[in-house]
Amino acid sequence: MPIIPKPSTAPSTRSEELRSFIFLSVVMAPVLAVLTVAGYGFVVWIYQMFAGPPGS
């Protein structure tokens, strides 16, 4: 029977939480916003390749 190590449950420190918040708000939120807009633009571009431009 393998020995399963107990997960560490040490509380995070204030500096770790601040670093995580800054990473999420300064890096991840803009990256996700750009990827979302770029993905939508790509989907519209591919759709228009098959369906034609609007009004045609």
C-alpha cells in the first residue's frame, strides 16, 4: 500500500496573496481579455469566409 503524503495546509501569507492578486489583475485579466476578443474576431473571420461579408 503506497504512502500518500498529507497536503500542506499552511495558511498563505499576506505577501503571497498580494502577489497572486497582482498577477491575476495585471497579467491574467488583460491576457484573457485579448484572447477573448481575438478569438471572437477569428470566429467572425472564418464565418465570413464561408457565408460572405455582411450584406451580400
